[in-house]
Amino acid sequence: MTARLLLVTLVLSSATPASAEAIRVSLEGRAVLGEKLPALLVHIEEPIAGFEVKLKRSDGESVEVKGGGNPGITRRIELAQPEGRFHYEGALTVRFPDAEAGEMPLSFDTELYGPLKVDVRREDVDVAARRLRFVLNRPAKRAELTVLMDTGKKAFEGEVPFKGEAAGTPLDLTWPAEEGRVMKISLRAFDTAEFYTGVDLFPWQVDIPHEEVNFASGRADIPAAERGKLDKSHALIAEALARYGRFASLRLYVIGHTDTVGAAAENQALSLRRAKSLAAYFRKKGLRVPVFYEGLGEAAPAVVTPDETAEAANRRAEYIIAVEDPVLQHAPRPARWRKL
């Protein structure tokens, strides 16, 4: 998270002329919890014997600091406060070498923020409808959105204003139609204090069409006669990686499935071994991207059948290229991806 630095020179119209010439005061009034604190900056312009700051915070706490220094020195007085917005009232007293003193009244506000968080769920990214929904944990001021297509063109790049919607309010962004596939969505969201946070989304995956490998019954080793099918699949995978790899770091995911013949637990284990064999074949062919595999057994059939039904369409694999873990259609549980 980042904040734009707020540095405000305090207006001290009632300060004595001597103190106003000798010292200038400015304020860093906004800060992020865990990064730094709001601070009063005392800039020493002329020779002084010292200064003293006395402040009363709006919750009743007191601040008293003494300091000094030569002309050209800036003293930073950090204001240790809880998270939130506070008002300070008080004065800065300047002592001069000739023992005279001058006083500057001080009145200012500070804000200390916890981390700004943006929440975007998978289901809130609707590429077909060209809509993104997100939630901020503080009132929203605006968002900056960039939508990059696989053609290299941007469907949208610009700023969208909000009206200080309360924390937790669902906020919608849309973009116009553009030729190609959405590859990357970059979101930067700002709260009403101009703090911002961002996220990059890659809401796409490429399913590689292929011929299915015919394994021997109960086996996971790849028959020699079937390797030509995998060589063709490897070429298609490599082509897709070359096309889309310039947009992000890609991964290959391999998922194995079986029909309903046999015990479900045995089918799940068999599909996992077969997926690993397929993934290992692609690795040996020279793929350098991370490769993950999973087996779903008979739990996510392409064709729904009764138990103990030999259905060729269900004895299959999926080859998916994605940046993040892909969404599996009709899967009964989240995939437990193993890295090869």
C-alpha cells in the first residue's frame, strides 16, 4: 500500500514576528499504520536557544517535546497516536539567544490509517459481461483501471470516480468491447484520503484441444503407440505459451479423469497417476514453465452415467494454460494441485 505524502505548512497568523521568522512549522498529517506516524516538522531558519511544543490531542492525551538546533536543521516530531483521525491544539514556544521568547499557536488534524485492502472474488470478475466488482475497506474516491487484450490493445485505460461510498460497498467497473481475449486487468483503488492499493488479475485460461491417450487398463505408463498424440499436444501447448507468455508468467495444469468402472477411490488414484505421467512427458519434451497435475477420477464426468459404466468420453485428460489456478467446471471439490 502507498500513500501520497501530505505536507502542509501550518498557517500561524498570530505568531509573534520574531518566532515566525526564526522557525517555520509544517505537517505530515497522514500516515499508514506500520510504515510511519504523522509528524510535526520544525524548520529552524534563524539562530535560537531552543523550542518547546505542547499539544493536547482531541482524546485528551498530551504531547510535550523540547528541542533545538542550528539554522537549516529540521526537527521531526512524530505524533504517536492510535489509528484514526485526531485534532491537536497547542503552541510552540521559541527561546532566543537573548533570553526572549515567542509563541506560535498550533491547530491541526492528523490521520493514521491501517492497511488499505481491496477484495476481488473470482465470481466478481465477469469477462463475458465486461464487469469487475470489488470492495474496499475504507470509503472510495476513485479507481484506475487497465484492461489488456491478447492483441496487445487496451480495451480500457482510465480513471473512474466514486462518491465516497462507505467501506464494504460493492463497487462496479466496466469496459467497452474490444477484439481479442482479456489477458490482464489492473486495478488501483483510492480511498478518500488518496491512499491506494492495487491488484493485477488474469481472468483467463486456455484449454488445449487434443487427442486422448489410450492407457492400458489400470495402468498409468504411456504406451509407445500413443506418444505421437502427446507430441502434437506438446506443440499446441508450446504455441500457446509463446503467444501468451509475453503478458504474464504462465503455468501448465494437467487433470486426469476416469469413467465409473471400478471403485471411486481407485479411480481417483489412477487418474492422479495418469495426470502425473502426462505432465512428466510434457516436461521431458522441454517445457520450462511450472507444471501442476491433479486427478479427479470419476467425480467430474464429461458424460453423466450410472455407476460401472464404461464411457470413453469420461476417460480423458485436460491440458490448461493459466496464470493462476484454473476454474474447473463441475468439479466436486477444489483441486489439490501437485507441482511436478
